[in-house]
Amino acid sequence: MKKQRKYDREFKLNAVKLYRESGKSLGKVSQDLGIPLATLAQWVRQFKEHGEGGFVGSGSLMPCNEGDGARCDGSLEKSHKPSSLG
């Protein structure tokens, strides 16, 4: 079984920057860096959605955004509208 590697925030940002600025394919950049394609694709997606704030570090939670329907504990808020019963 392979041991899961951990990458620091700076490495992730530099990998995404290399992909975005080099004009190389996602596959080529992941191969050059020796990381799985799916890992780099996830980082690129995180960067597009959250910018540099998407990489907070191992074991850390991303800051929550008020009003986006997500609570800081990771659960989704449910609407508590009264239901009409008849």
C-alpha cells in the first residue's frame, strides 16, 4: 500500500501557478512534478473556487463564508419555514 504524501501550501500554490502560466497540459505538469494528475486537478479546482485561501494547510478547515448555506461545522443549514398543514 502506498503512503499518502503531504504537500505544503507553498508547493500547491507553485504547482497551480506553473500549470496556469506555463501553457502545459495538466498531465504534463503533474508528470513533471511527480504528483498524481487527480491531485493537481483538485488543487486547480480549489484555487479557482477559493483563490489562495483554498490552501490552508494539512488538517485545517477553510474559513466559512456567511450566507453561502454552509455552517462553520461543515453541515448545511436547513430552511426552517413553517409548513402549511391544511
